[in-house]
Amino acid sequence: MSALVAAKTNDLSREEWLEVRRQGVGGSDAAAIAGVSPFASRLSVYLEKVQPVEDVEPTECQRFGNLLEDVVAREFARRTGFRVRRRNAVLRHPEHPWMLANLDRLVSDGERGPAILEVKTRSAYARSAWEAGVPLDVQYQVQHYLAVTGYSRAYVAVLLGGSDYRQARIERDEEFIEELTRLEQAFWFEHVLAGVPPEPDGSEASSVSLRRLYPTAVLDSEVILPDHAEELVRELAEARAEAKAKDQDVSRLENQVKALMADAETAYLPGIERPVCTWKSQTRTSIDSKALRAAEPEVAARFEKTTESRTFRFSLKED
């Protein structure tokens, strides 16, 4: 079984590459779909697939990560003696066309045919996550790539904090791949193609995604939450009251209530006259510091900008 070529990346613009990514589930999506990604959530991946996103400049961390990728790949080749080369294509699973792979590098080690090389650069703060081996989110990404390509193994090379280099070998795990394929298939057909957003979790990625889905509230709008929301609201009240409650628990419950509210300002539980929560838009005027630095101080007022956000307030008080 050989992977198909979905697109050659040599001459693709970044916009075209992003459009290809929207046509299926990629390796960087796998951990989020499984709920183990520290960087993304099921909801954020869903939005990337169904809503065109305005491209933004990469952060300094991302830019230097891209620059260092080739350095780490060359160091892997030096230490192992293996031949390492680029695969300038987005690959597609031959049986599941919605499974895509954009590989960092291919490895030839003279043993059992080609293998995958996944390159990572992380800050020194991530060192603890790598102490026990390859983190779970990277394992999901690599097993996804092995599923698409049909290869039997992969290597991971990581540079931590700019000076701590590590590498590992990961074997193909058929049970892992079977379960991951099932999760990705359900996500793709039941959410992306069906246009049904997955339930948000308590991650910052989900909170950001909800702000993208419902950026402003309709003025004076109200909504009666569905019957099943009563248990959710009571759980949220208990979580907020618990001194030991984890922030993620509160955030998860708040995000689920926000998803039920959509663009409504005020929400009520069935049979309760007092509103249970509000999620209203608010505006703030501030100085655009980036524009200000490029202009004369005395004309700073010309660069005022107004931003709008929504504040979520919750109070469960029954009559």
C-alpha cells in the first residue's frame, strides 16, 4: 500500500498549501482530535477545516523553529549516518482520502526501506515532557503519518532549549493506528462534513475558537437553554464554588454553555425567570502600540483603535 500524492508542494503558495490542508485530517490534527494536544482542540481543528482563516505572520518561535528544522535534520543524519531527504508533497491515504500527511523528511537507513523523520524544536520549558520519551501528542502525529504512508517505523529528532538534542525511534503500532483512524473518521464525517461543531473542552484553543465562532452578541438577545443544560449549569456552579476546582474544569463547562448560547446576550434555564448567565459584547479603545512606534508621539491620537470582545458572567440564583 503506497500513499497517493495529493499535491506537490514545491511551487505551492502558503495560501494554496493551507487550502490543501483543509481537504482532510493531517498529522498535526491527530493529537487534537484525540484530545491530547497542548496546542489545539477538536473545536479549533474543526474551525480550521470549515472556515477560511486569515493567514497571520508566524511568531518568532515559529519562525526560528522553521529555520532550525534543517539544522536538526542534518544533525540527525550526522549522528546516525542515514540518508535524509525532503518529500515535497502532501500525501493522501490510498483508502481513506481524508487522511493527509505532510512529512518533514524521509530517511533511508538500508534496513527495511524508507522511514519517516519528524523534527521538533521546543523551548527548555518542554524538557520535562520529553524526559519519559516521546510525548503522546507527537506519537499521535507520527502514527498518523505511518498510517498514511504504510511505513513500518519513524524517527523523531528534537532540539530542546536550543542545545539539548534528542532522538528516538517509533515502530508502527497497528492497534494504535486502527483506533486513531476510527477517531479521525468520526471527526471528519460527523463534524467537518456534517457541519456540526464538536463539544468544546476547557483548553485555551477552544476558548479562542468560540470567540471566532461567536465574536459579537446580538443586542438584547435572549435564549432559553435546552433542558439538558440544567445539569451542565449546576455542575458549573459547583465547579466555580469549589476552591480545589481545576481551571480547565471551569473553562470546559463555561465553553459548553457559551456554545449553547451562540450569539445570544442572555441565557435562561427552562422555568427560571432570572437569567443564569450573560455573554455580552464590550468595546475598548486603546492605542495601537505597533502603529504608534512608527509614528510621531504627538499624533498618537490618530492611531486609536476600538476592539470588541464578549464578557461571560454567571450566577445561578433560583427564586
